[in-house]
Amino acid sequence: MVDEADFAAWQKKVEGTNISSTTLLATDYLNHFNEIVMLLEMVPDMPDMIEDCKEWAPKSYQDHFRDSAFSDKELAIEAYDHVPARFRRPFEETIEHMNAIVFRANEQLDALIAEGNEDLLRETASTVTLSLQRFMDVASGIIHGSAKTMSQDEIDAALAL
């Protein structure tokens, strides 16, 4: 549990960086998901890209920054332990949903490639990437301090690929 005095001190530490002083989170983490979205979008035209998609793996927020060239990566890693639960919990839940979508999409797209169903492959890839974009928008909103998340019905619909 992060106390308010600790949070306020960390808000001052991240001022002037690409880390949100509202939440102590950085949008750079979403680049990890932008990568898989781009790969998934290529699959209908280049089915062999599914192999690259299957190599993509979930990465924790802190691991992403450990492996990145982000200028304030050490600060981002350290600040994450000070993100209040009101931001961290919905953020992590959103990321879990995105990871689940990618895992399921890789299985579905791989099966459609094996079947040779190009129309359904294109439709499914489009649906998956739109769903991921929607969750990325929610994650970005949380990073910037929004309390708005998706309703359970919206989450269920997005996960029902």
C-alpha cells in the first residue's frame, strides 16, 4: 500500500520526465503491445509472420523498462512500486486482458492459416487488432490518470474472439 506522502514525493521525482506525475506510469510500456499489433496486422498478407507473433511474449512493466532504451528507465522501474492501487490495479488487469487476447489470437490465426481460410484470417486479425487497440486506449487513459475502464460487458465482448 502506497501512502499519500510517498506518492507525492514520487510525483515530484518524475516531474519533467516522460513518466506521468499523475500516476507514476509511462506510456512507453505500451510500445510492447504496439509491436504485436503491427505483427498481427501483417499476418493476413504475410501468413509466415505468425511465427513472429508466436515468439512475442508478455513482459512485465518493469521488465519492459529493464530491456528498453527509455531515457528514464531506472526511474520508471523504481516508480512502479509507488503507483497507488487505484491506478495500478486497473492497469495490471487491462494488461492481463491484452496478454490473453494475444495468446488466443495466435492460436486462432495459426489454425486459420492451416485451414487456408484467408477471408476469416483477415477478419479475425482485424477484430483482434481493434480489440487490442481498445484495451491500449484504456491502458493509456489509466497511465494519464483516468479512472475510466471498460465495463465487464465490454471486456467480455472484447475477449470473446
